[in-house]
Amino acid sequence: MPDERVSATYVVVGGGIAGVSCAECLSYLASDEPVLLISASPLIKTVSRIQQVTQLLEELDVEEKPMETLMQNHKNLSVISDKIVKLNSKERTLLTASGAIIEYEKLCIATGGKPKIISELNEFVIGIRDTETTQTLQKKLSAAKRVVVVGNGGIATELVYEIENCRVIWVIKDKSISATFFDPGAAEFFLPNLSTEKAEENNIAKRMKYTIAGFKSKVDASLHGSALGPDWATGLKMSGDSKTTTRNVEVQYSCEVETVLSYDEFKTEGLKETIFDSEDAKWPVYVRLTNGKIFGCDFIVSATGVTPDCDVFLKDNEFAVSEDGALKVDSKMETSIKNIFAAGDVCNCSWELPHHWFQMRLWTQARQMGCYVAKCLIASVENTDVSLDFCFEMFTHVTKFFGFKVVLLGLFNGQKLGTDYDIILRMTKGKEYIKLVMQNGRIQGAILIGETDLEETFENLILNQMDLSRYGENLLDPNIDIEDYFD
């Protein structure tokens, strides 16, 4: 549609959870105003069910749907599958790859993040970010006997647990697994699960649903699709070609990938593998780690996080950006350029944050920001005020790792507290792990692993900051029904 001009009061760019949540809320709250959602991918992520676990803690069902389904449910919402190539903030216009000019009154940028890949041009290195890269992984894995997984965040942790019938070398830069979420104590709780069989499928939540069978994207393959939602790997067959049926994970701690080598480079340099199945083993790709070890494998999964995907908007526009390149937003989610807002992984919350909340690029916060920025956009048009949403009062997140329910509350790893805090622990091997972060007798954060049923109790105790000094370590005494005690 060359030279076509499209106008809307509200324009949202991004088909991920933040962008779609924003567009849906705008459509509902401003039903008489035109809303336009622009997504590079014809598939969008939408929240289909919300289960309120506590006042602040939510579990979501995320579905991947064709973008047309949004328009069926929202009469004032239009959706375009196109790529933004230029923003003119002075004229309030966007230019798309197809040549269309989009005019907006208020703009929300929710383009998420793009994966950091340790070797961009190597065909044996893949990143995991969206449905398309997940399908590539499944296909490659089906013929693999050994893979190297690089990264220590949520996607790497889930992937290592899901892979079967394949030897996994897990390369992490930290001293313990899953350090993005857990302290070494919680990591120790999970370690046995790297060498044991997975839990039965019916014990693990399946919240990500893929509704498009055999769908083929027509979008440029260089584009990044929307971020994966909760439990993205559960229910997907992550099985290799090894004859062994046992799970085989070897963790390489406190190191990173120094070099990615081809077989010819490996032989030319006269290198030797740290482990090998036979003297004649020939792998498509090798990694040399900073600890001096060398491993051959069928392919490498780069799960080392994402960077904000906003380069196209920064060109010719003077946005204030954070150190990691994200668009800085104030407490109304507005960027440094008037009439342009941002939400989700692409933004950096740059106001004075509440004590028990901090930003972490998770799908839960993407949804919360998407809904809140919609209210801010409407308030901006109507020139009214909007109060900071209560969801920013305290950090909360619920997910599953290694088949266990995991709840993170407040400053769960002592964030913002320096070294001035105490920890109370309770662990039942293979069943539960409870960690409380205490400061001056008050709970500042908590990690709950397993079916503890204590999330509401500890959420309330963090919010009301009750002095619990007199209970000391008895706070987690298994003989005390703490849930009833503080009800």
C-alpha cells in the first residue's frame, strides 16, 4: 500500500504482550476513538485468562493468534502487519516498510527486545526469542546428540530442563544456576533435577497455547517475533537423537564463550576436546570457554538475554535512553519526547520507584505496563491525571522451573538492600524451598518454591511491613501454621 496514509488517535507498535495489552485496554477504555496496532509479525500474543493468585500476583494464559482476531473483538481497533522504518516525532508520523504513512495523536512503542546472540552470523548458533526460533530449535534438536546452552536466565533454565535424549553442556557466567532468579541456596535445591527424570506432564502447567497449525510467516525472517510467554517450552517435544534415555546435563560455572570454532579451525589449531565420545568425533561447531575447556556439539543455543529493540525510533529522534539502550519513561510511561509513550522490554522505568518494586524484563510486567500505559495515553488526550498503578507497589512473579511452582515477591534476592539484611530459610528436599529476606524484623522479599500456599501471607506482610522481630527464626517453624496465624 505505497503512499497510503492512515490516521488514528492511538497508535501502538508491537505485537507482544505489552503492545497487545495496551491496544486492547485502549479499545475498551476509549471505545469511541480509533486505535491502531502495528506488528511486524502476523501473529500476536494475547492474554486469554488471568487467575488472580493474590492481590498483586497473577497467573496468565497466553495465546498466540493471527492478528485479525483482535479486530473481531474490538470494533475500533485496526491491525496492520508491517515494519516501521522511520519515526518523525515532530510531524507525529511513522513510515512503514510498505510505504504507508501512519499519523498518530499519541504513540506507544512496545517493540520489546531482540535476542543477544554470541555469534550473529554462525549458522550453528541460534537464539530463542519467539515461536519461529523455537520451531528451528525443535528441528535441529531432533538430530542432535550434544548441544551447548549459553545463558543463565529463565529461557536457558527452562530449556535445559526440557531437553531429553541429548547431552547438554550448560555454560553460565555465575557461580550457581539460574542466578537471574535465585541465590545459591535455591540453586542447590534445584540441582538434583538436572540428573533425574522430568516430572509427569500433568504436574506441570501448560499456559502457552499455539493456535495456528502449520502456519507459515510471510514476514521477513530477519525480523524478531513477539517474546515467548509463560511456560513456552512445556508441551513442546524437546528431544534429541541420543540413544540414552537418561537426562545428561553438565554445568560449566563462572565462564563464558570465548570463541566459536568450525571443525576446520578446531583441527588447524591442533585443539583437543575436554570431553569426547571417541577419538574420531567430528562436530559441526566447537566452543572454547574462558575456563580453557573446549566442547564440540551439534549446535549452540544462545540464551543470554535481550536488548531493547528501539534502534529505528532512535534514528533522527533525541530520546533519553538508559545505559542498556532502553527508552526512559516517567511515572506516566511517557518518554522524553512529548506524545510518545513506551511499555514492556523496550522501556526503562526512570522515575523514583517504590521500595519493593523494581523492573525486570518479564512477561508479567509487560502486561502490567501495557494496561497501565493505556490509561496514561487516554489521560494525556483528555488532559486528566492518572495515579500510578498499584501493580508497581511490589515486585511479584509466578512461574515454573524444573517442574516446581516458583513465586518471587518483593526484594526476593535482597535487591536495593546492600548487605544489611538477614535470611530465614526452610527447605524440604525435593518438596519446598522458602526464603525470607528480613531487615529490621520486617519481611522485604520472599522466594517460595513448591506448593507452599504462603504467597498471600507473605505478600501482605511485605506490604504492611509488620514488625516480626519477636518471632525470629520461628517464623518458618513447620509446626506453626503461619498462614492462619497472620490471616
